[in-house]
Amino acid sequence: MAMANKAINLASVGSVFPSSVDKLKKSSSSTSVHKKLRVSRFPSVKAVQSPVESGTGRWARQRRPQNVDGDFFVDHTCIDCDTCRWMAPQVFKRVDGMSAVFKQPTCKEDRLNALQALLSCPTSSIRTEVPPSDILEAQKTFPIPIDEKKLPVIFIIPNYFILQHHLTDCSVIMCTWNSKPTLSLWLCDIIYFQGVYHCGYHSEKSYGAASYLIIHPEGNILVDSPKFTERLAQKIEMLGGVRYMFLTHKDDVADHGKWSKRLSCDRILHSQDVEVCTTDVEIKLEGTGPWSLGEDIMLIHTPGHTEGSVCLLYKSVKVLFTGDHLLMRESGLDIMEIYNKCSVPAQLNSVEKLLELEFNWIIPGHGRRIEFKDVQEKNTILEAFVQEKYTQHSSSMNVIRSLHV
């Protein structure tokens, strides 16, 4: 199904939620976004080992000498995707072009973070000397809401339940994913979670790109594709399933077909990024947009990294999902020029478009999440970044700018 510019009518497609969700009171509260973790199936330490078991492969699975002594270590198959370093920065850092353990976890939180990073590694390059007895507990934490303190997860319960129990305007009850709701909450027929979750299960097919789940009253949205895992699929179903699988661009599609079939969701991808493996995508965006997915979800065409790169703006919580369009590395903002498949000048033009949008968070497919103090700080930082890049690419930019005069 092709989509011309402006809008996708959610009402005409139906919802993953029961009809009684319409009775729920809409919340103006923020959702959850920012640094957290990820998961992968790990019944034993063997599951961490990639099927590279012959010739140089056995050597590649040995401990890198750059690791400190102790249980956790990174082997030679690391692809330097940075995932473990932003998930567990207190344990991992970059040494000689790859990740390494610079400090063994010394507390429960650090150990959990390290296990989550281990489970998240797209190449299974993080290992332990002793099979971890608490790996299943780490698996149970996914998907995880991002930054529970600043953007807490919320429950929304039906109005009739509030009236029946004489509650005073508390249709929104704040709590976190890991907290235990009171019995009275479970007595209502619907408990609605809202938030943004890191799915984990990074796939080597997407060079370790992160996937996120948006929990939304008009239907959940899976942003890009994690590695397919039944355990994660079941957890996503518990959160209401998925209505749309939004693919930011052609690179980070990984197991999109398996997810679409398992969750019965419609995939969205710009037509200019459709390739052989994505010809069966249900919704192909056409033109330059923007397109809307309901009242507070906007899709913005940001060509440059690829011709069909598209960002997703979650307006109510001021979060922008950028795919490979714009990200944060340890060294600062980046547009991954070395991996550009279309036009760097066009990509910078698309970054400029972001100055017109209101958001405080950037959640990329690769690299670190960014939280700005406010929109003004966001614009100041982006303007400086774009100006620096314009200077570097001034000759090319003069040509492309003339096309817009």
C-alpha cells in the first residue's frame, strides 16, 4: 500500500487494543525515554558464543588482552558498535579500536548492566569466564522503559473504575515497570502502560542498531527491527502488541519479516529505500511528507544518509527517533559520513530541518541517546554542528543550496 504525503488514518486500520481502551482518559504526562539496556536469549554461556568455531574463529573468541582481569571480558570479534559502552559505561570502554572491560562490576546494578550489555551485543562478543547464574533475571528486565525517573512509565485505568472506587481524579497512576501494582489495580479489566522502551536484542544484520517500542493509546509502534526472539515477542504482546513497525531506513531492517508475521503489524518504509528484502512492506511512503500517525506522531522525510531516511517525532514527549540520520558518539554529534549512501550535503540540509521541530530528546539507531535541557539548547547545539559541517563541505553545499533558491 502506497502512502501519499500527508496522513495515515489510524481509525481506518483498527487498533491492537480492545475497544474499551477508548474509554481510557488521555494523559498529558510524559512518557519514558533515555539510557537503559537490552536483552538476548542466554540459557548458558555457550549462547554468547557466535558460531565461529574453526580456524581463526577460535582465536577470535579468545579474551582480548586489553580487558582487565576478572569474569567479564570482550573477545576479538567485537565490531566496535558502541552498544556496551553506552549501556554499561561503568564497565566497558573503547581500547585500541574495540570495546574492552576496564572495570569489573562491583555492585548489583553494575553487574545487571554488564549482563544486559552482554545480552545486547550483536556479535556475542561479550563473555564471562563462569556461566552467570543470574542471566535469566537479566533477561526478564526487557524491554526496559527509558529513564524512569525523568519520564516515568504510567498506568491509565478506566474512568468507571475511578468512579466506582471514589478516586479523586487519579486516572493516571505513576509507577515503574518493575514495581508491583496493588491488587486494586489488577481488578480493572484494562491496565494501560505508556512509555518508550528499548527492545534490546541488537542484530548483527543491522550492525548493532537499537530498536525501540513506543506504547501509544492509538496503537504501539516498533521503531526499526531487533533480532527476532520469541521471548521479546511475548513481552511486547503483554504491552499491547504492535500496530505499526516503522523502519527509519533500509539499513536497520534486520528481522522485519519475522516480526511482522509474529505480531501481525503493518510495516512502514519510504519507497525510495525499498529493496529486494522489503518489497512486501505493507505501507510505502511516497513523496516528501510529512506524514502523521495519529495526533502526536509525525514522520519527517530526512534524506541524506539514504534517499528514503525518515525520522519519527513523538510530539507529546518531545522525542525524535532519528535512525542513522543523526546520533551522538563519544566524540560528539555525528552523521556517519563514512557510511553515507546518498549525499552528505543533502543530509546536512535535513539536519537543518530539525531546527523547526520541538523535541528535547534524540533517540538514534546507533550511538548514544541525547537529552537536551530544552528546545533552545537543542537548536543552539544543532546550529553549531550544522555550521561546522557546512564549513567542511562548503563547496558542495553552495551547489545544493542553489537548487532551493
